[in-house]
Amino acid sequence: MVNDKPLTITGSGQGLVGAVAPDLSAVAYRSPKENEFFDFAQGKTIHTTVGCEAQIGRDGNLYWVNRPKEFRMWSPQTEQDHVLLAEPSHPTHSYTYFPTVSADGKWLAYGASPDEHSHDSSDYEIFVVALDNGQAVGDPVRLSWHGKTDRWPDLWVAP
């Protein structure tokens, strides 16, 4: 149990996939409405998005796959969202999924495949790109070269 506020979902259908905010103030999860951002202090969903793979960063922002080849970010403080990363310019791996933002908010790591969707059998490789004020800067750098599925990268940045 993370909080005593009840979530109005059953976990049926697509299952319950999501992430809890590092400070335990909110949860982002996939529901029949798509992604929901549930704020425990308010006891309700305060934002919904299309897409999947919702994550909450240490900054409290919501990050998700809006559609393959496009990540978005939404800020509960400003109630604004924007494209975090559009289709990257990698010649073979541009079908992007599994966005993870580093704790310091300066890096975005993600998986990308050669236009394949299966989370279990596609050749997802791990990439990283610098972020500046919530915007990708420069070209992504490939970090893995393995023929099997690599997904949900986790970044550790030295203090």
C-alpha cells in the first residue's frame, strides 16, 4: 500500500501497469482511459493522456510514449505538456519506447527498435540523449548492441 486513497480502477483488461512518484505523492498508470496521473493529496486523477509506458520522474513530471517515435512530458505545476523527443535520426533504430529520465533531469534513456513493436522479441537497443529544460539536445547515442530485447534502461548519474 502506497496511500490510503482508493484508485477507481480494477486492473482488468490491459492489466495494471504504472509507476509511483519517488516521493509517493502520485501514481501514473494505464487504465481503460489510457494513462492516468492520480494525485494522492487531491484523491483523484488530475490528468489523462493517450499512449502508454507512463513514468513519473524525480521532478514530479509525467513522461510517456505518446505514440511510437514520440515521447511527451507533462508538468503538474504548469499543467502544460510538450514533446520531449520526436523521431530520432538513427538510421536503423527509430521505433522508440521505454523512456526513463535520470534523477537529475539531464538525460533521457530509452529503447528503440528497427520499426518493430513486440516488447518481448523485438531488437530494442538502449540510447541516451541529453536534456536541457525538458528538451532533447543533440543526437541520441547508442549504448547497447545485442540482438535481443533491451528495455527500461535505468540511469545512474554520479553526484
